Amino acid sequence: MEVLIAANAEEAARFAAKAVIDGLRTRVTGDPVLGVATGSTPLGLYAELARAVGRGDADFGKTTAFALDEYVGLEGTHEQSYRQTLVTELCNVIGLPESRLHTPDGHGDSEERIRAQAAAYDAAIVDARIDVQILGIGTNGHIGFNEPGSSLRSRTRIKRLSAQTRMDNARFFDGLDAVPTHSVTQGLGTILDSRRMVLVATGSRKAAAIAAAVEGPLSAACPASVLQLHPDAVVVLDEAAAAGLRNRAYYDDSAAGLQFGI
Ligand code: GLP
């Protein structure tokens, strides 16, 4: 695992964009496949990717994207659906065609139907193989909507949202009651199949979750700790999110080595 600690959120976004672009470039055959996340944290990263496009350093016109998760019960056209959010905050920003954006389908007339859609989504990811999976982290250590207790080998499925997550996300809805109770999320096993993971966290609200994910035990109690199992996980933090880390000096030494190409 590489832990990169930036001076501030803007620098973290630049570090993360470089990790994403470098990761996509390592694909040998076919068009690149990017795993994308919602939330406020990746917005700076998406703006940096757009800058890279402007400079001619990246082009997402032929990139396929798979979203981590979607709310159950919202149509893909709903303003707060993750599909609409990603069209606005990702596709329109980095020039990724909407037709190339895949999102889980959490809408259906029965639970059975939604389960079948989740399984088909997982199979499509296995088929495509994600080159770089972008991740944020919830204050309770979730990634995607894999809440504490999620199996470390789980696949895309319906997952109940925790009370904490619903409260955290209520700001996007007309109050807590309007926040869906369930999601369809890539599982931790699905996320682990990606060739590179780039997790970004900023701000002091994420410090405890980051300390548990990076330096705590590998445990379903902190789903993001599954990063410890991945051979190419990059964790990009600002100072506030890194505040709870004990091994800070080592991460800084390692990052300095990377700058010299060692
Ligand atoms: C939601 C998403 C996660 C995201 C998290 C944190 O729960 N399902 O993928 O990481 O929010 O969001 P933010 O970056 O806004 O703190």
C-alpha cells in the first residue's frame, strides 16, 4: 500500500489524478476501464482529470466507467440517483460519454429483479476488469455502500444503509426520511478485483476511519481495511485525514523515494 499525504485537499486531488492516469496507462489491450465513486471527496480529483484532458495528458472518450453503487428505489433519472450525479459531476466534467457509464440498477418491481440486476452488473465488471477503482470512504469506514460487517469477499448485492450513512447523506435529500434505506453496491470482493485502487480522503471527519483502514486489523468491522489485501492500493490523504496515523514518518520516507523513481 502506498500512503501519500498531501499538504491540502487540492494537492491530494493532483496526487490522486496522477495515480489514476498512470494506472489506466498500464492497460495492455483494449480501452481503459475506470471504477468511479460519488461523494464530495472525488470532485477535486475529477476536476484534476479534466485539467489533464485540457493539457492533452488524458482522454476519456474511449474509457468505460463502472459506478460503485446506487440507491435502491430511485430511477436512474432521479436527481439524487448516483447515475445522474455521475453524469453531472463526472461525465460532463472529464468528457466520458454517458453511454459508457455503467451504474447498478436499483430500480425494479421486485427484490428478486434487483438481485438479478446486481448479479448481472457484477458479471459485467468481471468481464470488463476495472483498471483503476476510485474510492472515497464513509465516516464509519465503508467503501461503496459496504457497511461495517460486510463480507470481505462480497459481490455486488443489495445492502442496507447504516443509520450513520443515512444521516451523512441526508444533506443531499429533503431530510432524513427521504434518504433511501437500501443500496446496490459492488461488493468488497468485486472492488478487490480491480487492478489498482485509489482511495482519497480529506478532512478530520475521516481521520478515525483512515487510521482503522490503513493501520487497524483487517476486519469486516472496517470495510475499507480490505485495501490491505490489495497488491496495488494507493491511499491519498490531506493532513487532516492523516492525523490519526502512527506510521506517518515511514509513509513520508516512502513517498520521497517514489519521487526519485526508486
Ligand atoms: C457515500 C458513497 C461512498 C462515499 C461516501 C463518502 O456513502 N456511497 O462511495 O465514499 O459517501 O462521501 P463524501 O466523500 O461526500 O464524504
